[in-house]
Amino acid sequence: MPILENRNYFIQPTQEGIYILLIKAREEDARASAILYDGRDNALFLRRPKETILLDYINPVIHQKLLESPYVIVLELNIENENVLRSYQVPMQRVDEVFVA
């Protein structure tokens, strides 16, 4: 399964401590999603079966809080007009290591 690299994303905490992931909208709806995270620089966003997106260079300031978060709200944006095309909640799954070759 190929891993799609996505350098154009943004993770932002809300005042309530919930994390929002802003990402470029994809063609198909998300299904059976999860984010695998080990508390370091990279996470794997399993958006759909057979569609995995690498979230690399996560800001070190949010590593621990993001690791402790039970879920993230994903907003998929149309890049051209910045409209939100989809929003959904994705569970965070803590793993021992996210290995990226």
C-alpha cells in the first residue's frame, strides 16, 4: 500500500483542547479512519482502507498533548476556495513506533 506524503496540513488545538487537522480534500469520503501516533515527529493517517497519508514534521510543542488526545477533528478543505468539504472525527491510536522508510 503506497503512503501519500502530505506536507500541506495544519494541526491546531481549540480552546477546549481538541485538535483540528486541516488537510486538502480528497476525491472520496473517508471510511474506517484512524491516526497512528507515537508522540514523535510523524503520524500515519489511515483515511480509508488502502489510503494512508503521512503527516510528517509534527510540531514538537504539541507532541505530548496530541498523543494524549482521544481523537482529532479532520477538516478537508477545497484548496482553491478554502471551503470545508468534509468534517469528521478520527480516533487517535497510540503506537510504540511510527516507522517511515
